[in-house]
Amino acid sequence: MTGSFYPPQRTLMGPGPSDVPARVLGALARPTLGHLDPLFVGLMDEIKGLLQYAFKTRNELTLPVSAPGSAGMEACFVNLLAPGDTVIVCANGVFGGRMKENVERCGATAIMVEDEWGQPVSIDKARAAFAEHPQASVLAFVHAETSTGVRSDAAALCALAREHNALSIVDTVTSLGGIELDVDGWGADAVYSGTQKCLSCVPGISPVTFSPRAVERIQSREHKVQSWFLDMQLVMGYWGGNSKRAYHHTAPVNALYALHESLVMLQDEGLEAAWARHARHHAALVAGLEAMGLSMAVAAEYRLPQLNAVNIPAGVDDAAVRSALLNEFDLEIGAGLGALAGKTWRIGLMGHSSRERNVLTLLAALESVLGRQGAAINSGAALPAAQAILAG
Ligand SMILES: *Cc1c(COP(=O)(O)O)cnc(C)c1O
């Protein structure tokens, strides 16, 4: 007979999910309410307010889509695009490529602005794409490319879209709660995120927010949104403001308790304090890795503090190192993706995983595993270097 499943306690330092704090897991286990119970409806309103805080927006249409980040991505594209539209898609990693897929499945044309993996999106190339395709109605880009560990200039890209009377679609799955994100300040129009990265909530929910301009475009659509489930006009009947709530789908009630708890934790810490914590632990990790003799894959000015791409030293067996970390230290780090497979490791310091304990544990474990592989590293240098930053 099949029995219960008891997972081990891993330390999650990959590209997500991140460590979920006991407080959030505890919220998940509270009694299930009906999805139209007045108490649950009150909780929905609180979640909306907390998401507006986290996104730095006053957008009315701010809610958690009941499915993972990829569904939030799809929700933005299917609601803003119609067949025949032209969309400028900036791609500098895996997730930009997925945006192209979304555009084409909407019957629209994707104009690709490609940048090398490991580089940020080029504003000049995006500007040139608008000059060549002035009819483009949307500019889409990834703020924090989790596949490479690179941050792009979201404020400049959103401003560029506005200059050309286009809407912006912004992937902030890895940004929310980890680095500066300012939806209203940037003038971003359709923004989606995830729960399992810097919010350190369980996977499977996607916070989204739409500007008044984006809502106008949704309300003036002539084509039905191709996805029934993700059609925001229908979802608004359940999540919408003061009007009576109507059943659309059964909300993931307990998962939303968890999201609420993680957002309360973010509010209690303070957005700016959370960003500063991510920056501090990133600096300590980099100091430790460099003291060990390793090098970072991304230039310092574009690095994401929550996702650290590290060059794998020559002669080191990538998969063997990751297996040893997982099996002997219960510690997960990410492999390189696509063009970077076998070349980099991706070390996540996201949300609750962005802690002193995790930085020091990772450095000690990696040094031990690399030492046994005979890699040419400086033994004993990493922890003092990291500690010097943490003490500063
Ligand atoms: C993780 C991630 C996604 C996809 O989120 P899922 O929850 O896995 O569907 C999209 N974009 C970026 C930048 C991500 O890091």
C-alpha cells in the first residue's frame, strides 16, 4: 500500500521555489473556508491591498491568478492582444522566448529584440524596433531574467513603450519582493509575478496588476479573449471591487491564506528593508565565492541579488557537484539553462532563502564538495570574506 509522503527539509537555493517559512506553511494548514464565505471575501480584499503595496501601485485590477507564474504571463498576453497585433518582444534569456510563444499563439506578430544571454535588454535596440514597426501596440520584456541572473532597466523600457503609445507587459516573477519594483513609478501596464521566488510562498499563484490604460484596452476588445479561464473581464466578476462576487472558479483558498501570510511578512519587514536584505546577502555571497577563487557570470552592474550566476570552474563535474550538495547537504542550487547549461550554476537567495545562514551554509558546502573534486580553490577564505561583509 502507498503511504504518506514526508519530504526532507531541503535548503532551497535554486531559481525557485525558495524556502517557505514555517509561518507561511502554518497558514496553509488553517481550516478551509468556502470561496464565497464573507470572511474569505474580506481576506481577498486584504490580499489585493497587500499586493498593491508590494507592486507599488494603486491599480484597481490587482489580484492573484489561481495558477503559477506562467499563467500570469499568459493572462497578460491573452487579455491585451488580438489577432493581427504587432508586439515587440525583448529576449535575453529563457523567459523572453516564452513571451514570443504567447504572442504567436494569440495570432499576433512578435518582433524580436534579441540580446545575448547574460546581457540586459538593449534600450537602443528596442527603440530601433519601434522606429521600424510604429504600429506595435505592446512592448514585452523580463525585468529579472532568472535564466541568466540579469536585471534590465524596467523604468526606461516602460517609458519607451509610453513614448510610442504602446502598452508594456513586464515579467516581474523573480523581482517582486527582491529588488526595486515600482509599477506606478515606471508606468508599467500589465505586470505579472509569482509566489515561490522572493515572496517565499508556496508555488502555484501568480499576482498580476493592470494599469487603467490596460483595463481600457481590455474593456474595448472586439475579439473574445481566447482563454476562458484567464479572461480578466470574467475573473473581475469574482475578484472585482464592490460589486457582488460571482462564482468564476474555486479559489485556491488555503494557498491564498499562505500568500496573505507571506505578504503580511513583507509588509512587516518593509519593502525597502527586504530589498536591502537581498542586496546585503548577495554581497556576502559574492565576496565568499570570489575569495574561494570562483567568478561571477554577470557584470556587477546588471546582477540580480536574488539569482547569482557563477561560472563553473574548468574540469569540475557540474552534475556531480549539484548532486553532492543535494544528497549530502540537502541543499539545492540551479543548473545553467540553454546556452549556459554546464557553464554556470544559479544560486538563489530569494525571499526567506536570503539569510546569513544560507549564505554561510552554501559557501561551506560548496567548498567541501569542490575540494573533494580536486578543483583549484582557495580553502578557508570564503567564510571570513562573507562574514566581513555581514559584520559591516
Ligand atoms: C519562474 C519564472 C517564471 C514562471 O513561473 P512559474 O511559476 O514557474 O510558472 C516566469 N518568468 C520568470 C522570470 C521566472 O523566473
